[in-house]
Amino acid sequence: MSSRCTSKRAGRSATKSLGAWLRQLRLARKLPLRRVAAAADMDTAHLSKIELGHRLPTETQTKALAAFFKLPIDDLASKRIAEKFLLEHQNSDGVARAAALIKDAVKPN
């Protein structure tokens, strides 16, 4: 599946999306879209789509954004993985159980 989001977003939980969180970081630091986009080696239209929740950043872009904002990569990567999982599986039977199984299988570092 591509990183393009679909109408599945309507059923998402109330937690802030990765894109909204990135936008909040950018605005809080009074950074123009073009500066953040350049730091992640993408064009402004792509970053805008990420901030609006229409796309997810790639793994490489996620690492670049974490470095640019001086955030632990685990914070941004985990948000990206969780959002991708939800976008792909939120309407599937057993998604809550699958998430619990993942939680049980993955030990914190």
C-alpha cells in the first residue's frame, strides 16, 4: 500500500495525527514550510500533504524530520508506524487484539 491516506481517516481516534503534530512543531518554531521540507529532502507540496494528513512521510523522511527538529527518532518513527498501521487496519476485525499482540510481543528497549 502506498503512503497515501484515504477516507479511512474518519474513524481515527481523537489523538493528534503525525501530520498535525509536525505542523504544530513547525509553527511553534515559526519555521516556513519550505525550510522544513528542504531539511527532509522533499518539496513543500509533499510536506503540506503530510501536515494535512493526506500522506505519511517515508522512513527516510521521518529520520530527517526527527534530526531537523532534534527529536528522538523513536518518537517520530513510532508515530509514523502507528498511524500507518491504523490507516491500513482500523476497519479490520481484530485490530484491537492485533495491537495488543504487538504490544505483548515487542519489549521496550
